[in-house]
Amino acid sequence: ERLCECGPDGQVTCQEGADCEPYEECRIENGVQACHPTGCGHCLANGGLHYVTLDGRVYDLHGSCSYVLASVCHPKPGDEEFSIVLEKNSAGDPQRVVVTVAGQVVGLARGPQVTVDGEVVTLPVATGHVSVTAEGRNIVLQTNKGMKVLFDGDAHILMSIPSSFRGRLCGLCGNFNGNWSDDFVLPSGAVAPNVEAFGTAWRAPGSSLGCGEGCGPQGCPVCLAEETQAYEKNDACGKIRDPHGPFAACHKVLSPLEYFRQCVYDMCAHKGDKAYLCRSLAAYTAACQAAGAAVKPWRTDSVCPLQCPAHSHYSICTRSCQGSCAALSGLTGCTTRCFEGCECDDHFLLSHGVCIPAQDCGCVHNGQYMPVNSSLMSSDCSERCFCSPNNGLTCHEAGCPSGHVCEIQAGVRECQAARGLCSISVGANLTTFDGAHNAISSPGVYELSSRCPGLQKNVPWYRVLADVQPCHNNDKIVSKVHIFFQDGLVTVIPSKGAWVNGLRVDLPATVLTSVSVRRMPDGSMLVHQKAGVTVWLGKDGLLDVMVGDDLAAMLCGACGNFDGDQTNDAYGSQGKTPIEKWRAQDFSPCSN
């Protein structure tokens, strides 16, 4: 009924009538009294084929594309916006789950291998709005606002969505409005005529060419009753629904019928292949344990055996996350559930997927666990930290040399030779991204590079202006650089410092959103935009503007369009020279 906030000056302000939104209630959770969701909805994607929506609609979709499972299509202020995408290979098998939360992209893949914004990380990890942990055989992602994704690294994906998102979602998991009959809604708002049309509508951007829905000319597998009888027995899929079997205690918590149906279908479609029986039993096990239900052992040396690495053993109910080096080091985020999987032997702890003596555990840096003898580069490559068995965590200054950009390749962040490099040398000689040469003949402020207006907005916007002035020996150099971002302006002057929105800042500093500014040991200045542009300005007036391949053919300015063709970097307009065309009009001292 009343919301009070403590301001930066210590003043407390209260707002009357701060009622909770629909499907929220006022209660204390994790020590915080606030409006919290009243519950959660659950969506299942299993085997790359079987789906149960948040409202309980059951369907099968044969498809080899990547699909949006759930996304916030109707956001409201204060939302933790997210999307969940299932990436599949050409055979239709799940390969990766990509979860985007508030702009942060987390990939969950087999291995397990987890990436955050393209960089491979060691589990557990807590960064931004998400934490990711290894729990038994599963990877579990949790967000600050309570959304959860469980992926077993094979084919079973279980999503838990807070009730505060009811009626505001879209994708293969449905709209979460409590009515299963309208779950097949298209982006247009119309209802899909069939499941294939529904799947086509929710293909994820970047789906492979030639992918599609349906089973092709041969048709989808059809199993007759006499064919399925053998798979329904208690020594096969019947084990799932057996009232006296290993899953009996789970039946009241999570109905076995859909998992049983999927198991029978998959075994029949694959001619009794026991791998699909094991996959189905493991999926129901994970779902039951995620719901807090007990499961009795069902694996044996001859039935779906699970091989465990050295110094570990199989357990039907292990808390592997709590029994890890990271947990010992103070990293939290583990779920309260136990899951089947491999458990370290006594006196051993889990570190990067292997069990090691407790005294050999590694380090923790910025919410991420580091095994011994591993290193970690900062997001702008300005610092590298190393975990040593003798000295623990040590960090030292790094930084990329001129002509190099801090990039992630094959999941590893390193200084890479810039493929998109535009430079200005002493004398104001300019080389474009595509290698064309030109010269700035007269002093002034010039538009070097920006994302062209009207183009797609999936890469950050920026605008780089160079102030070219004559030096003492009359050689023209870049005296300062103005860099505009979506939320502000950064100005850097070699050996003098940096200004953000007109205010001088102490360096190094993270400024604006995902922008860092740093003075290098030689006095040069480095401005780095995450997933965008990097600008290096030397104290002698040399300038490098560096961009990644994702900005190719999207750029405007004197540095060219970065399309691989240097011939179109030299065209001017209206009788002006190519460089004069790019004078910054908002910095021009005189009007034309």
C-alpha cells in the first residue's frame, strides 16, 4: 500500500497506493518485501519435437529451423525483458539454447559449454541479470526476477516463467494467458491454421537456409498400437508411469502422461533405440527433481549407465553445485534442488567439470570462477588476471596495441588484428576501412564513421568526429576526438584526459552504457564500446578507428562503408572533394 525509497541524499520519499500488479503479491522474498509473482508457468521443449505450452497445450512440431520459444512481446516499464531461442541443426536436433536477458546474451550448449555475449565462461557464473550453474547433468540459468531455464545439454529444455508475464509472451510456448486454445497465435494476432504454420511464424532470425517444418515427402512417423505395446511395458517407457516404479513419488507433483507419450513415440519412431528411452527417463527425472519431487534410482550397469570421471561416482540426488570449488569460494546462485549426476568423492570438489582435491581449487574474479592456471581478460582487454597455484589471483595491465581490437574469437577474448581499421597518420593522411587512401587538406572537424541512419538497429549506434589541426611544424594531426553514443558524448585529448557530457572524468573509467575510457602507459587514449567501436588516439596525433565484421556495409563517413570495395570510398557529391563532404556540420565555424 505504501512504497518508500531512500534517495542519494538520505531523504526518504514515500508513495501511497503502490498496489501490486495483477498476478503479483506483496510478500518477503530473499529478505526483500516487495511485489513478487504469485507463481510460475512451465513450458517444455523435449527432443526438438515435443512441446507443452505455458497454458498446457500439447503438440509436436517437426522442424529443422531455430525457433523462438518464449519472448516478451508486450513489455511494460520495469520489466526484465527476455527471449529464449532454441537453435537446431539440419537434422532437427537441439544444439543450443540462447537466452537474452536485458540485452545480455547467454548460450547454453552441450558439454556443457556456456557463453556470455560470445565469450566462453566457466561455471558457475553470475553476471548482469543472470546466474548460470551446473546442477547434476543439467545447466540451470536463473534471472534476478525469477525466470529459470533448465537444459540437460541434450534435448530437454524446461522453462519456468513468473506469473507477472501472463498474457504478454509470444513464441512456441504460447501467450501465457491461461487459455490453451489460443496458444497458436501468430505475430499478426491471427490464429495459425496448423502447427507447421505456427512453427514457421516463430522461426528465429538467422535460421539456416533450407530449413523447414514438417517431415517432407516421406511423411512423419506413424506408429500402430501393436508396434507401441512393447515400449509401453514397465521395463521400457512404462517405467515413467508405473505406480510402484522409481517415479511414483513424482506423479502427484508432475503428471507422467506426457513424458510417457513422448517416450513411446520416440522409441517407436526410432525402432526401439534404447538411447531414446534413456533420454526420456532422464528428462522426466530432471523435471521431477526441478519440481522438488524425489526419484528413486533407475540406472544400472546395463540400463542407461552413466559414466563418471575420476574421483567421482553416480548419485540419483546430488548437489554438485554446492559441492564445488566455486561454492567454497563464496559464489552463490545454486538451486535448492538435488539432481541426478556425478558426485565428487570425499575430500574432492568440482572444478570446471572435474573433481580435484579441495586444496587445488582456483580463484574467483568479478563473479566468475577461474580454475588454477587459467587467465581472464577484462571486457576491454585492458587487464588480464591469472589464477596461480602459488600466488592466487594476480592482475596486470594489458591493452591492445595500435591496429588491434579487443574481440572474441572462438569464445576467447583477445587482442586481434583489426579487420575493420580506419587510420589517420601524421599529415592527416587517411586510410579507409577498405584500404582506400585520401588526405584531409584543411583543418576542421570531420565525420569519420557512424552507423548509417535507417539501417538495422541490432548493433550499437556511434558517431566518431576527428578534430584535425596544424601542429608546431605545420603537420596536421588529430588534436582531439568526439565520440557520440546513444546516451552521451565522450571527448578525448591525448595526454590531457577525457570528458563525458562536458564533465572531466578520472581514468580509467566505465562511462555511459558499456563504454570504457582508459589512458594507456604511453599516454595514448583508448575508448571501447562493447560490441561496437574502438577508438585509439595517440599522443602524437595518430588515430585508429576499429570496428567488427558485424558493422560491415552499415557505415557512413570519411572512413568508408566497410563493404570490402575501396573504389566506392572515393565518391563525393555536389562538386565537393570526398573529404570536404564529411565536414561535421554541427561543428562548422561558418555557415555555407
